[in-house]
Amino acid sequence: MSEKAIEKINWPIWIAVGLITVIFGLLGPVWVSVLPNATWYAPGRVACKLIATVLPLILVLVTAVIGRFSRKTINPLTYVVLYATGMGLIIYTSSDSFPIGSPFPNLCYDRLDSEASQYIPLFLAPPQDVASVLATGGPINWSGWSLTIMWWWLFLIGYALTTLSAGTIFKNQWISIERVPFPHTIVVSTLIDKFKSPERSLARKIGLPLLIGFILGVVFQLPLFLAYLYPWFPDIYGFRVNTCTHGAQWITPDSPLASIVGFAQFNKDPLLAAIFYLAPLDVLFSGWFFYLIFVILMQIAYTMGYYTGIEGLSGCGRVWCGTISYRVGEPFKWDVFGSAGLTTGLFIMYMYLNRSYIINTLKAAFGRLPESARGDLEKDLPLSYRKLYLMFLAGVVLLIILLSLLEIPLPAVITLLVCSCITTFIASRNYSLVGFVVPAGSYFYYGPIKAVLGESPAVLTRGWVSGAVMTYGMVNEPITGGGYAFPFVASLASYRLADYQGVSSRIVFKVLLPVSIIAPLLALIGAVWSFHTFGVTRLPTASGSWWSAYNWLGNPTALARRPAYPPWWPQMLAGIIVAMLLSYLHARFLWFPLDPVGFLLAVDGHALVEGIWTMLLAAWIFKMITLRIGGSKLYEEKGIPVAIGFAVGMLIVAFIGGIVLAVRFFVPF
């Protein structure tokens, strides 16, 4: 896409950005906390690891409505700015990200326990006299909170600096060279294209296929919401029966399918299929194909005496529970082989295959390229590569200082940051390809951290506990459960939309940097205010995090099987080798159909819990049929609009449902 000549954001738009940041940054955690089901009705994002981005979509839709009623043409720059603003606010308006879904409330809970409290630094949770009123509510001692708020704010600024700069460094590779699709961004970009149509009729402007998809999305999601809101409303789709909030139905021990030990859950939420429909065909094929391989391997292992008793476990119990689960059970230890090993192998091979690009950016940063070559390389960047690398280093130094204040040994701090880079990069990469975050939702990368900290120290220290606790949000859940590294995704997704719409990437950077710095402070203030005003135990979503981080993440006994019982390194090494081999074959031979990303989609812990294989298969079938019948023309003119319309219909109902549920917290009905 060509760049727009005008790159200036007018003051009215800046005012809108400021107001949106303050409102959603401050009230986002409050809104999420009062919801009884924030997995599906949070204002920021929904649908668990699908990360269906609601807030950016709503901001674009509201802007389009304002433009229509005011009879003013909204330019693409305005849409891109508001989308970037919404992306920057995602983690503070969602249920399983900071500060509601991270270990933050859990650490406050630990302050009330004398054993756990001795290992929790004041940087992570306030003093006991301050935390003692959180459960049921009470006066706010802001001075008692000041040290904790300041540490977390600086910590998130450190992550914003590193991830925004890293996203911008890889911007040309992902957006301009590889043309990575970003399925969720395609949804918004397609809508903007429709809004720019000169047609006066709304039906003609958006087109019949998109309208049909929209109606289908509303028809599907509205009964789900009404069934959730009113117990008497009929459960049309059977979501009250053995079904998780993310739409996966679990297999029970008395099911005829229970004897298939690799079969735990199957997803019946068509939103996943709609988003997957926009993903590359080879990744979709690889996803369901490797899941079939997974089932076969599990059945063979079962007949050889492994996983004995697993047929008596239901659904996610097969994935996560006990010593025979998929995650940690012999012989595969899928958390280690898949979520850790495949992820590491993908990272190594990506960096190797794209080494020339990375080397050129470093040469540009160190002034080792001719002026003309450096100018061509940096012409569409908001900052030079030198400034971007300096920004990255500044963020890293800040994070090292902050983590060292927690008494974490320096080798462990470096290990944390390196591992965080690996999982952040691959999780974001996979999200950009298929719209689903893998790896995610497990404890797969505790191995390297424990190798540095020590498997089970003779004397437990504050540094060991702090390092173990921070591993979860920094390494295992950098995009979702902690969300600290989400600015990496936000920047690249926003650059993708800017490219689609012909808007300068400089605009995106100018918006995301202040939003990513200001929003964390506002979110902390909003969360603390809601905890004290209502009491954590009275807040439906926040109360779900009111339990011990120490017993969950910081206790050596609890972490004995994280990532799996030793030895776990053979499985991790095997995963690395398989991913590297598949990556090489997929890059070297155009005919090779198996993408290693599909393997990770098949065996990652949360992908298995959400049972996404059914929706990968459904999306592959629908996309194949579309392409076989009408080729790319039918896919682009009919298939994509229907899928997008379906997603938009579901997400609008989810957003309105979130408003209704929030109101019901204050005014029961």
C-alpha cells in the first residue's frame, strides 16, 4: 500500500484518543470485575485464546455510525488511530490479563498469609494492613499502595518499550515482505473498506454476503446471551451441558468416545471457524492433520501401558490433571514437546531463515549500511533502527532493574527475559497467522527457569518465589494471562491495518506509545479502587483470582511437575528438532503441505482444552469447498464477507451483553 501524504493527527482526534484511554484505562478493570462471565462479555477481548478484539471493532463501528448520522466522511487515518487506541487498551479491559487476570490479585491475597507473605516483596503487593480490607472492601490507603503501583507501572512501561520497539523492528518483515494476514485485523479492515463505499444505502454499502453473515452471527450469539441471562430461556445450542465458556464440550467417562484417550474436547463455537476461515489453508490442514496424528499416538501409547486410568477423566482433566494427563504424562509430555519444544524450534528457525533481515537492521542501527540503502530500509518506520534498538535496550535495562529489586538472581532475570522473547514472538506470530494464541495457558516453560533458580532449593528465598511467580505472566502467558507483552501484538496488528488502509505506520507508533505508557497506571488505579469499593470477593470476575499465587506458582512442591516431572529435556529437544525440520521443509519445498504452526495448534495445552481441532477442520472444509467451486473470486467476494459478518454480529451482541451484565451488577433484575 502507498503511504498517505498527510501524517498529522488533528487535535479533535487526539482528544478522542485521550478520552478513550482515560475512560477504558480507568474503568476497564472495574467493568471486567463486575461481570459474571468476562470470558465472553468483557469490553476488550473475548473468546479466550482466540482473542477476538471487541474494543477496537466497537470504536471503528461507533465512528462509522457518527460519520453516517453527521453526514461526514471519516478518513482511514481516523479509523486506524482509533483501532490502535483500542488495541493498546486490550489487556486492561479483559478478564485474564493485567490487572484482573494476572497474579496481581493473587499476590494481594498472599499478603494475608504469614507463610506466603514473607516471600512476596512489597513491590508486588501492598503491606498487610492495606491488603487486609480488600476481601470485603474498605478505605483506600493510597500511600500504602504507592510502592506497589509504581513498581507495576514501571514494569509495564518496560514491557511497552521493549515490545513496541521489537514490533516496529519486525514491521517491514511481517507487514511489507511476508504480508502476514492478521485475521482479526482483516475483519476491521474489510468493514472500513465497506464504510468508504459511495453507496448511500447501508445494505448496498456493506453488501448482501456480509449482511447475511451478520444476521447469522446475531442469531447464534443472542440466544446464548439470553440463556446465560435468564435461567428459564431455552438452551438452544446445548451450551449448558458439559460445555466450557469458550465453547468446548468435554467428553465424560461414560461417553462412547471415552475409550479414545486422545479425544478430550471438541469446540462448537462457530466464531473460531469464521476467524480460521481467513487463515492460510496449509496451516488449517496441518492443524487438524497433526491432531489426528496426536490421537493415533496417544492410542498407541495407551495400548503400551501409558496413560492408564485416563479414560476415567473428563475433558480438560485429560489435558491438565494428575500425573497421567497429556501435559505431563509419559512418554510424550506434550507440554514440553509441543508448547515448549515446538515453540523454541519455531523461534530458532524463524530467526535463522530471516537472518539477513535481522542483520540488515543491525547494520542500519550501527551505521554499517550505505546512506541510500539505510534510507530505503527505514523509509516507512516511525524511528530509525538505531533509535528502535536503543528503545528496546532501555526497556530491557528497566526490566532488569525492576526484577532485580525482587531479589531474583541476575542469571534468572536474563533467562526470564530471553524466554519471554521466545514465547512472545511465537505466540504473536501464530496469532497473526490464524487468529489464535499458541502457546498459551499452561506451565510449559518453567524448565529453563527452574534450571537456573534450582529445582527445589534447600532454603526457599524471596528471589526464588518471585522468579517462579513472574515466570507465568512473563513467559507462559505474555500475550493473554499476564498480557505484559501484548503491545507487540497491538503494534503489528495496527501496522497491518495501516498498511491495508494506506496510512503511515508513524501514526500507529505516535498513538500506541502514549497509550501503552498511560493506560497501565490508570488500570492500576481503577483496579485498586474497585477492590476497595466493592470488595474483591463481591466482584464476580475479580474474585476468581482471589487465591494464593504462592501455592499456585511460587511453591517448589506445587511446581514439581512443571513443566513435567524430570527428565523433561529429551521431549523438549525432540520438539525443537521436529519444529526445525518441519520449518526447513516448509520453507524449502513449496509442495510440502505440513506447517509446524499447525503441529503446535494441535498439541498446545490450551488448544487441546478449547478443542479447536473441530473448528480448524470445519474452516478447512469450507475454505476448500469455496475455492474449488468459485476460486479466489468466490472466496474474496462472498466467503470472506460472510465470515466477517458472522464475527461482527457475534461480537456486537457480546459487547451489548457485557453492558447489560455490568448494569445488572448495580441494578439487579
